[in-house]
Amino acid sequence: MASASATGKLSREEFRRQKDLDAARKAGTAPAALDEEGKPINPHIPQYIAQAPWYLDTGAPSLSHQRIPEYDRSADKLDNWYDRGAKAGPAAKKYRKGACENCGAVTHKKADCLERPRKKGAKFTNRDIAPDEVIQDVASGYDAKRDRWNGYDPSQHRHVYDEYEAVEAERQRLREEEIDKRTTTDLAAVRAIAKAGKEKSEGRDDDFGSSEDEDEDTDKYADAADAVGQKLDTKTRITVRNLRIREDTAKYLINLDPSSAYYDPKTRSMRDNPLKNVPVEEARFTGDNFLRYSGEAPEVQKLQLFAWNAAQRGNDVHINALPTQGQLLHKEYNKKKDELKDTTKVSILAKYGGEEYLEKAPKELLHGQTEEYVEYSRTGQIIKGKERAKVKSKYAEDVYVNNHTEVWGSWYDMVTGSWGYACCRSSIHMSYCTGEAGIKASEESSAKHLLQAAATSSMPPPPPPPVADSVDDRKKKAEELFSKKRLGEGDLALDKSKLAQAINDERKRKAKGGEDDDRLGKKQKSYEVSEEELEAYRMNRRMTEDPMANYVDTEL
């Protein structure tokens, strides 16, 4: 026992008793184990959780290895700030022994110096010696060690704002200068219009405005006071409906076909035409997109696109804030674009020429009628009239050489596997054509023809044709053949001794497999075969082995 406990291993008896105790604790018949604090340990805890690892094992049952160890966490508080970058005092005048060889501070060595490496350190130049830093005790906690904002002063970030504002101011100044250079004439026109309006307003006698001004102010804010189902347009003083009233037919009821135009219930819009088979003049509703591409709507879209592109390039153009300026700039842009296009075209034609190829034929000739009569079939082929010219390749076609009437590759020899001419069956390229004589010579020289000639010379003369038998003779031959087959005579007859031997062999095989036969003796090696067994064996063999068993003579 002592040796077993010393080595940490349990004997078989101790292990059995430990198992029995664990089972009793789980069943509730034995008290639970207690840890070092006197707390009971749940016996149903798995062993891999309850058993402590070797480096934390104390020898007594305990779950302390599963709990977080308690230690002083005061150093982990994030409010323990230190003075980042603080200096101990003014810099020294001379280099001191043991100080940093790069900057001259005593608080660190050259390997820990954060200053830019100098070409010649302070140890050798004895100039620009850095002041000593204040060494503070940094918290040794996990969070405090990794707090990268510890000691940071938020006021240091002010220079980032100042730099950004300076860059934005300079960018705005450059943008204004560029706009002034591009739109000098346009701004002059806009200023003249603004000056005239200002002079007109200054010519009034009243200081507080008139009733007309009050009406204009009232109309200005009337757009925001829309009633449900209508909108007041202050320019034309009419009411514009933006919602459907009950008398109107809903857009989605105009065409009930599910495959027709799509209706968006959220925006109450149907962009496509729901009745495409109805003419536009007779249709009640042609879709919301019809209004977008009719009248001056496309021009407004072009103007808006021009303003967006100009603003993206850095120009201050906005058609809602400055509509007159935007329209004038767009007009000037289109004018300069057309001039540049014409100038480029003229310069290219002057340099390379080819103006005559840009002239188009009159429409009367392009779409005019001709006197050519052409008939087409249902498949699109020309039946009668002028046919299209066939496209020829870059290679010579239908060119016959050396008296040939067919091209090379028009004939293929199946015996030799070679190509040739079909007119003379010559497989030699660029040979002279021999016509029918060449075809005859190639046939006579072929291997098939030679074999037929040799076989004809060595074969005996054919026998005379047989005399046709009468109907009675054929019936007699059939009866003789049938009787031979039934009796087992002639070529189809089988030897009786061989049949008996085969039957005996088959019976012996069955007897060896465990079958008992009363006729089989221990010393008997052969059997007596009756005529019925021979006939039955002969018929079975004949039915399975005779390939002509199912043959039927149709001449009978």
C-alpha cells in the first residue's frame, strides 16, 4: 500500500473501492466529497473537470483550479494616467558618462532611443543634448499595459483640424478662381440682370413694402400648405392634383393582363404603356415615361446632367440655386463643343483628305424604286430574278491543269486511302489526265481484280444446274429426314454406349453430393440404362445443343 501511494498509482483493490464510492455518491447513499473550504463537490461533475492538472494538483479533492485566481486589480484601472512626454528639467550642457550616445539623455540607452539616429551622436559632437525624461511606474495590469491612449492629451489633435481647414480654404480659393476664369462673360450678364432688379426695387418710395410684396411673400410659402389631393401652383394660380380622385380609373385597372406594364404601388406609377396596341392619339394613358420624353423634358434632363458633371469636376453650378447661370453655361458649352467638333473634323480632312467619301447619296436614290424584279420563296431563297454573286475565296477555284476535267481531291481511293482526280482516277498530284483509259487501267491493276482473275483460272468448271425435284420427291425426302431425326439415325444419332456412360457419370455426381439412391451399391460403379432414359437424354441434349432445332422448311 505504501509503495502504491508513494508512486501515485492505485492498486486493484483501491481502484475498485474508489469506483464503488463514486457510484454510492452519485446514488446519494454516501456523502459528497468536500474541498479545502468545506464545500461539497457535486459527484456528477465529469472527471476531466473535477481532476486538477499536474501543475495545480494539491492531492486533495478541489475545484479551485476551475476558478479565477484572486489578485490585486488596482493596477488595471484605466484612470491611472501618467504624464506622457514629460521632461525632468532643462537639457544638460555637456555629454555625461553612461548617457545615450545618440541624443545624450541619461534615462535610456542608445538601443532604446526614440529620436532619429544622428550622423554623429551627442557623445562625439557634444551638442543638442536632449533633456532627461520623467521615469514613471506604468501599471502592470493587462488592460493598463495595452492602453495606447494612456497619457494622451486631446488638445494635441487641434492641429489636425487646423490643417484640414487650411487645405479646404485653399481648395475653395482655387475653385473660385477657376470659375471666374471660365465664366467671365456669363457672370457679367448675370450681374447686369441682378443690378437691374436691384435698381427697380430701390426705386420704390415705401420703406416697409406694399400689399403686393405681402402677397408675393404669402404665395412664396403657399406651396408648403398643400391640401390633401391637390397642390397650389403660385405661378399660374391653379390647383394641380397629385392624387387620384374616385372618378378616375386606376392605372392598374386599365389593362388587367398580368404580363402588361408593371405598376409600382408604392409610388403609384406605371412607367410603361399598358395599351401598346392602341394609338397614342386615342389612348387615355400612355405611361409616365411618355411625359418624360416629350416637350422640353429631355432638354431639362440634359441641363441637369450637365450641372451634375460640372459640379463633379469642381465647378459651382446648380440649376435650382442659379438656373440662369446654369442655362447660360450649358448653352456656351454646347456652342464650344460644336465648334471644337467642326474644327477637329476640318483639320483631319485637311491633313488626310477623304472628304468625298463622307458625302451621302440623296435619299431618293437610297430609298428609291428600281426596275429589277426578284421573287423569293418562303425560306428566303431567290426563285426568279437577279441572284447574288457568290463570294469567292482568295484561293484559285475551278482551275483545271494538265487536261483534267476535275479538280484534285474529287476522288478518293478506298483501297490505298489516297486522294486523286475523278476524271482519270489518278492519285498522283499534277499528273497528266488519261481519261477513260486511265480509269480502266486502274481497275485492271487493282488487287481485287487480280484476285478475281487468279481464282477464275484455277477453279474447275461449274457443275450443271440441278434438275428441279417434283412435289412428291420433296415430300418423300422430308418424311425420311423426319424419321431419321426421330429414330436418332444418320449424323444426328448418338452412340448408345456413350449416352449410358454420360447418364452414369451424372448419377455418380449426384450420389457424391449427398443424394441417396437405392439402386446404387457400394461396389457398383455403373448403372443399367433403360431405353426410355436414353431417349429422354437424347431429346434433352438435342433440344439445347442443336442449332437447327427450330428450323422450319418453308418448301414443304
